[in-house]
Amino acid sequence: MKYKTILFKEENSIAFITLNRPEKLNAFTQTMLYEMVDALDHIDKSDSIRAVILSGSGRAFCAGADLSAGEKTFNTEFDNSNNYDADFSRDSGGILTLRMYRCLKPIIVACNGASVGIGATMQLAADIRIGSSLSKFCFPFSKRGIAPDACSSWFLPKIVGISKALEWCYSGELFDASDAHDAGLISYLVQPDELNDKAIEVANKFIKQTSPVSIALTRQMMWSLSSESSPEEAHEIDSKVIESRGSSGDAVEGVISFLEKRDAKYPNKISSDCLLYTSDAADDSLRVDLGGRRII
């Protein structure tokens, strides 16, 4: 797959998406949005891909929105008329993070350098963020006369807590990888030459001896149900999923392979056995179908 602003490759069941405008510090554009959404659509449809690693080329991860459009910088050109019933334009960053949120595969960010604005907020929809000693982060929206984008008002407080989220967004300050790690924004802090290997190591933990359908369900359940006001909804969904999956070929294989002390070979596939909503959904609600049965 060839793109203008990102690099894409699949290797050993991992999809690698690399922001690729190094001469512009990978500044975010509408073309980049289109291409990242397209890559994520492909990833969801490909059973051979089990995890995603997102990184940047050159010395930055992403320096934020490309400001070369001047006063039109924050105007979206993304055609979302079929996705949203609204009399306003949807924020481009939010279109991307919602697509990441809906992804069926684990997403790992290997943050190789500066991450400013959308460069920082797009990372919040990933499952694991890994930083190097060269990583820096900034939520500069108050210094640009706007407000946090990319659904970060939902994601960021859940990751680092409301107080730290407000401190970073109020001040718009640039902070380093050590501060990000201390606050829980990044899960691992490594040396620059270790970054890619660490991301692959984490991805392989998710791939080895796990059911792809179970991973997809776990991702959606954790992200959505953790925001409920009580565990009642989670129990209802858990029960439906366990009832459905308990009689699946994956569950049989999981038990038999354990008893026979061998590696499991899970027969179920996301493309045919687990349909979760994708970027063409008519609304933002979670939809999960297993074997034709609506679970959520």
C-alpha cells in the first residue's frame, strides 16, 4: 500500500504505520487523516494483521497540525456527511481518534520525538504508548486560541487523571518523557535505539497464543465499559460475550490445547466471526455482533 504522507507495511502479523513528512516534522494534514483512516480500515479487514505500531519518521513523532493553511488550519475537509448527523464540521483529530478507538487490533505508539497538539492527542486512543528519552509532549491549545482536540477531553483524564490533564492543557507547556512516564501517559521509557524493538516486543505479547476475536472483544469492552457509572452494564455484556464465546471453536481449542500442553491454533477469525463497528458506522455507539447475534 502506497501513501503520500504515511508509510505502511505488514511484517510478522504486525502493521507498521509511520507518519512520513520528516521535512515538516510529520505535521498533520487532511491527507494524512484520510490515509491513516484508510490504513486502519485495511487493518481491520485483514486477518493476517494482529497488532499495529504507530511511529514517526525523522526526529519528530508529529509536530501538530500543519499551520501553513493559516486561518483555515483548523477547518476540516473530511467528508463525514454520511457518518454524522450534525450541522457542524467534525474535528479532524477526533475523526482519527474515534477510528482508532473503533479499531479491532491493539494499537501501540512508539513515540520517537516531539509530539505537539494532534501529535500528542492522537496517541491517547492507542492502547500502549512507549516513549524514548527524546520524546517530548505538549498540549498547546490554550496558546493557539482554541481548545483540546481529538476527543482528548475524554481520553486524557482517563489516562493521567483530571488534575494532571488540566495542568498540561491549561499551561500548554512542553514536558519531557520522564514527566510523561511518571504521570502514566507512556507505559515504557527506553533509549532511542531500543524504541522499535520494545514496541515489537509488546506487540508480540498480544499476538502470541491469543485469540484474535478475544483480543478484539477485550479491546472494545475495556474502552467502552470502563466509562460506565456502575459495573451493572459490564456484567450484562460480560455474560453475553462469555455465553457466546464459551461455545466457540476458539474456546474449545483454548481448553484442549492447554490440556494437551501444545500451542493453540484458534480457528475463529475477526472477518467472519466477530463484527464490530467500523469507520462507516452511522453513529458513535458500540456495536458488537458474534455469529450474527447482537451482543452490544
